[in-house]
Amino acid sequence: MADDPELLASEAARLPKLPANQFCADCDRENPDWASLNLGILLCIKCAGVHRNLGVHISKVRSLTLDRDCWDRNQLDFMYAVGNERARQIYEATCPCWYLRPSEKNDSSIVRENWIRAKYERREFLADVKQTLAISVMPEQPREGFLWKQNKKGVWQKRYLMLHGRYLYYYKEPSQSYPSGFIDVCVLSWVLPNTSDQNKKYVFECQTGNRVYPFGADSINDMLDWVHALKRAAAYYLTLLDPSQQVSSGPDRNEVLKLSFAQIQSDTKKKGLLTKQGGAFRTWNKRLCFVTSSVLYYFRKEQPADGDLPEDGIPLDQCYITNGDQRSGKPHCICIITPSRTYFLCAANDQEKAEWISALLQVVEKLNPQRLVDFSQMMQPEPIKPINGVGGGDDSD
């Protein structure tokens, strides 16, 4: 004899009262009253709307209060066997702490849809996924690209952004050596809107204790990638740095010990002529360069005397070496990214450029060891407060 549909519906209505089901499986909203029959979970009305768009082959959604004729004993047994708590252990098994999730504080429809599709459509966080998002090599290589930035007057301007280490730098032009401003990711919190703004930009706000920085991307994926990269950097530096190093007043340039020409030659890995772009004036001049075990030194003279000191040096710790052709607009260009400045140096041809990059990388990789970090094993830390109103950076842009 078949079970009474009304009794089954009444039993289904008690599903939210189970301790494992008191909150929506996807956003933690209390008292979920929608069910995904083939996933075995309970949902709030907003998340249920996204699940409907996944297709019934992924998620078949029904109301616990309105749809009273969709239940049978096998279906109910399945709902009781799975439930929200167990489903999360399955579908969020390797979810990194930096991944954006919908919540009462972050009610963006963009975040909600991306989160639900990542869990059930793309199945990105299953325990047996081959390329898990949870594990990253840290510190990461710099993330660079154009975004829109709203200045203090409310005007949107296109800016070149670079996330390097714990700082987000922004430039008026990619070829600038010095940024227009910087933001410490360790003091940031994020706000994302529900939709694009009137100019079709997908906006995310970086908030510090001193200022709100609105940025706009041209696509949802670009916006999500930037915010995820910022959150990942913040999680790394806040969780794994010594607490005494967490509070910062900004990126500092390590002082370079200026050795004599004779001393530098005794520790030279590579030497030769490169054309270097100046900092503030951006003029290009030939310099005699030497890669040592910790610094790239450069001289104005092509034939220095033994006692001559270099014009300056570039410390190679906390730096990154990359192809600079596109950013500088010059061929055979090497880009050296440091916490305080970006240096552009051009070789005579591609072969020389490759030799210089190889020599620099050998030094940089010894000075800047990377490690694998499993972000699924940590919580996203709370941002720290900027010290004396400085830690979030400041500029007039």
C-alpha cells in the first residue's frame, strides 16, 4: 500500500527542523523551505532560483510548502540520508577559504550564481577533483591587467593594476616605474554589487579603514578572478606571516649596499650592457650591469675603475622577473618587479634577453623560495586595521 501523500508532505515539512538542515546549503540563510530532490539538500528561495537555472539533470527544485505531491518514501529517505551538512562535506570538500560565497553580508547575485555553479555544475570542490583550486604556489607571480578605477571625484578612469606580494598597485600607464598609489591587501574587505553598473562595468569595492576604492571590470569572470586573487593574497599574508610583520605602513625599498667595482666583479653571475629606463623621467640610457648573488648593480661608465661605486642597484629579494616588451612598449625588454618600483631594462636582442632572464631567475629563485599552501585547511582571516591611517595607501588619483 502506497504512503499517504499528505503524510509524506508533512514529513518533508519537518526536514528544516533537523540540526543539519537549519540553514540553506549554499548561503547559510535560516529556515530554508525549498528542496533539491536529486541533491538531497534544502535551500532558501534565492538559492533555489539559481538551482532552477541549472537544469533538472543537476538540481530538481521543489517547495516544501507548495509542492505536496512530489514526495515518495524513497525520495524522503534520500533527503534524510544526505542533508545539508553531509552535502557540504561532499561538494565543498576542497573549497579554498578565499573563494567568494553568498552570505547575509555579501548578498550579490553574481557571487551566489557563481558559487552554486562552481559547486554543482562545475563540481570544482570535490575531494577527487584532479586540479584543485585549494592548493596554490605562494607567493604567486604578479597579477597584472587593466581595470577601471573610480577616483575621489567619482570619475571612472582606466588604470593598469598589479598585485605583487601583499600590495595592489595602480598606474596611469603600464610603462610607469612608480605606481600612482597602492593598497595593502591585509587591510581590505570587499563589497560586490548585484549587477553591472550603468556603464556596464562589473564593480567591486575594496574598503580600508581610510577609504573606499571602487574598481570596475569588463566581465564577471575578470571581476571574480581579481577579487579571488586579492583574498588569496590576504589569506596567505595574514595567516602565515609573523604577527609582528602583519602591520605595514607601505612597501619599502631594501637598502642596497654599494660595493666597489672590484668587489662586485668577484661575485658576478652575469655582466654586460643593458638599456635602462629611468624612474621619474622615463628616459632610456645604457648602463653596465652586473648580476650578483643578491643585487643587480649598474654603472654609468662602461669601463669603471676598481674603486668606482655603482650608480645604484636593484635588490633581487621579493622581486619577480618577467617579459617587459608589452608593458614597456620596447623589444627585448626585461621587467624586474620589486615592492617599491618596477624596472625596465632592454637587451640588444632576444638571445641576450633570454640569457639575462636566465641569470636573474637563478638568483631570484634562491632568494625567494615558494611553497605549496592548502587554502582549504584555513579560515579566511579578518582584515587588520591600518596603522595611523597609512596602511591602506594614499594618493590623489
